Amino acid sequence: MAQSVTVCSVPAGHPYVERILDSGELRLLPDPRPDGAPEGQWWPPVVLSPGWIEEHPDEARLLHLHFGFESFASADLVEVVDAAHRVGWPVVLTVHDLVNPQLADQAPHLERLDALVPVVDALITLTAGAAAAVEARWGRRPLVLPHPRLLADDAPPAVGFPRPDRVVGVHLKDLRPNVDGPLAVATLLGALDGLRDRGLAATGEVHLHRHVRDEEQRAVVRALCAARADVVLLEHERFDDASLANSLSHLDACLLPYRSGTHSGWLELCWDLGVAVAAPEVGFFREQHDDPTVASFAWEGGGSALAAALARVLAAAPPAGTPERRRLVANRRGARAVTDAATVEAHVDLYRRLLAGREAS
């Protein structure tokens, strides 16, 4: 068997990365903890320092950037790539986000990509549409590899429980910059009316973190929910992974509240849980799964557009808590095992080609 490839990933401690880069022929270098950070915190990434790389050249063979470099200047990131090359590490960048969901001003994010994309050794992204967008801007075509399963292998099956009405939920989380809470809730309320007009009884469930970034939006969301008897507002602390999966599993459909974005891990988690998804026509969400339980809609179409999308996915998706939901979740877990294994192998092949090329040069 070939020697395993140790990968220095930014970050390492993330379910996406752990699923792909910590298996078989790959070994994941754990995130060094930043000074003063609590256990499990990987940001800001310690390894994004030329000095750290040059002091630890034998701890890994390759650097793979995923996300978490928002606080670094473009020039500093180029110096990191140069340092990796000096110690013999190829550098791979997975372009998860062409639009950074954590930022209101996208110019700094694009500047970082403008600096990184031309100088890394290989590019990966998650959908063909994103690959085309990268190629159009930078003249380089990324390898397209699908998003992996996010649920832990030892997680008990979460299939929810049956309720008399179909339940459509939206998680606004902490109202980060790419989330429009009032628009999402107002559109959901209009969609519930539209579903009722279609003869489909549905209720709404709105989740919001106790600590949010926009108090004005929170006030509007509270007022919208308070005016309706068919919607419940649940304000809570940030869920851990198990609590989040359990909460989502009780839904029949989930509305993604994003005004901007590229890809959605939330959509992937819902797919694994058998929860239907209504995704706005933003970024490349719809390309992530060609499946009747995922539908897109335009915000400009209001509640009627969302109602039409929800009617389609609710007709295709089994209700929460049913044997059909349980079978769907099991089938999707099996499908993920196949695609994830292929994605791991694609990473191994890419890494070995890059290492062979660097050794030959």
C-alpha cells in the first residue's frame, strides 16, 4: 500500500474536511490551537503563516485551503503559498464560496480569490456552475467534486416525528450578512397562505439565535411571527451538530433564507436527513442535488413562488416520522457512501499527481 499523504488543511476540524481528508490513504494534520483559544477552536488558522510552515515542513506534504481566511490580507495569503512551495508543499484551493456569506462587502473576498486562484497548484469546487464562474473570471477550470455527507457515521438516525400538518421551517441563525430574516419570514407567511389555498395544511417554524448580528431584523421577525397563529418562533442558543440534526429532522421542508451565496452545507444536511428544501435562485444551490425534493424559487415571486416550490417538494418528500422517511434516509446514506468514496479517491489522485510533479521538477 502506498504511503499515506498527510494534508495540512485550513481548517482540519470541520465535518466536510474530516469526511474527505481523514480516511484511507489520507491523514489530516490537526489544527494547531491559536493562542488563548478554547479547545476545538481553529480560527484564526495558525498554519496561515510563512513562519509556521517553514518551521514545520516535515509535518505535512501538502496544503489545502478550504475557508477561514477572511482575516488575512491578499498579499499575506500569497506569501503563505510561496512558503508552502519553498518547503515542497503543493497548494490546493477548494472554492466553496464565490460570495462569502459572512461578509456584507464582497470586494475583499474577491481580492483574496484574485490573489490565490492564479498561484495555487490546483482548484476544486462543488458544482459545474461554480467551475464555469471560476473559469470565466480567472481562466482556470476547477475539478468538480460533490459535497460529502455531514452527519457523523455513528449518529443515530434522525427522522423526526409525525405531525398533523406539514411543517416548513426556516433557520435564520444569527442573521449573518447573507440572511434577510424579514424577507424570508414574510415570504414564508405568504407561502403558507398559498399552500392553504391549494388544499395543503402547513404550519411554519422559525428558528433564531438568542445572539444576533442585527437587532432591527430580529424585531421585525418577532412582529411578523407574533401576528400569525400558524407560525411558531423559537429563539435559542446555537445548536451543536446533534441538536441541529434533530431539529431539522422534525421538518417536512426547509426554506433557505439566503439573499446571496454560492453553495449550501445546510442544503446538504437537509438532503441527508430526508428533509425537502426550497432554495432561492441564488448561486448554485440548485445544482447541488438534481432531486425532486429540492426546488428553487425567486424571491421576487414572493409567497406564491415559494408556495409553488414547496408544493412540489412536499409532494415528493415523505413526511417526518414515517417509515418512508426512514427508508429515504437509509437510501441516501448508502448513496453518500458511494459518492464520498469516489470523492476521497479523486482527492488522493490529485494530491499524488501534484506531489509527483513537484518531485520531478
